[in-house]
Amino acid sequence: MPLTLIFLLGVANFAMHAAVMHSDHPLLGRNRWYLHRLGGRVTLTTEFLLLFAALLLVAEGWRWLVWAYLGYSLLNAVAVWLILTRRV
């Protein structure tokens, strides 16, 4: 169950990431060197590595990491909401 939860949160994080990348928000222009390197794959790779590490550690018995990844996902959701509604 914890692995499934982490995986589903990871899918949601990728969806939120894609929504921000396609939003044309002015903040994205400030970090052009990082966001647009290799067509945006650097940020997606970073997101994948976080998900992969969380899955591996939870599989090894680090059950508390589910809560940490849930917190990370909630912070991502708040940030995405702020960016997509142009409050930032």
C-alpha cells in the first residue's frame, strides 16, 4: 500500500509539473537555464529521481517517508495553485 501511494503521488507530481511547464508564467523565464535545458528534461529527471528514491526507500522499510513525500506533494500542489492562478 505505501508503494502504491507513493507511485500515485508521483504521477500527480508529474502532472502538476507538466501543467506549470506549459503555463507560460513569467517565473519560468527567470530560470530559463535550468528549466529549458534539454527541452525541460532536466527538471523532469529531477522529479523522477525524487520519486525513484522515495519508492526505493519505502520498499526498504522507511515507512515514514510516505509522510515526507505526501508533504512534498502538498507543497507542490500549493505552489502549482499559486503559479497557475497567477498569485505569484
